[in-house]
Amino acid sequence: MRRGQGEPEARHFPSEDLGDDAGRNGMMTETSPYDSAEFLESDEAVAEYLAAAIEEGDAALFRRALGVAARARGMTQIARETGLSRESLYRALSDDGNPSLDTALRVLNALNVRLTASVASPH
């Protein structure tokens, strides 16, 4: 024990303050994984999502966002509209993937999103 410290106090659980015994009776709250694709229901939402990913300047983040947007629309539909196979899309947009500019532009076109360029702000 360090000098100036008293005996350690018993652990305190928030559920004890609220009179809720859910933490002590073994009941757990059921959760499900968060999936951004569930919220990309319009072309505008997809465009904003991808624009935010591009703004970060991280290629891996943009690739993941492009994959999420493609899943939201449906990989089968994106494959059909791009002329690429579903397997090649999954591979290109996976965490280990590295889609070509051609693939990325085809997916963006299938998502109804246009990639534009603008002058960057000075650092």
C-alpha cells in the first residue's frame, strides 16, 4: 500500500445505487452489433457517409465505407450494375482489399454517387 492511502474500499456497482439487481441476478442486456449499413437508406445518406470518410483522408476508412455502402444497397445489385462478380467486390472491399480506382468508380456510379475534387484548405 502506498503511503497516505487507507484501506481499499469495497467495489461499488451503479446498479446498487438504483436499487436494480439486474447486475447481480445473472440477467444480461441483449445487444447486437452496430451496422452503419442499416442507416444508409437514401442516395443522400450514402453520399454524406462517403464524403465524411473521404474527408478523413484515410484510404482504408474510405474502402470500408464504400464496402458498407455497397452492402447497404445489396452486393448482388452492385455487382450487376458494375459488371463485377460479387466475390471480386467482397474481396476488393474487404479489410485486406485494395480496390483499383476503376472498381471504386464503378461502385460509386452504381451507388449514384459522384466523386469530385476541390481545392484543399491550407494546413
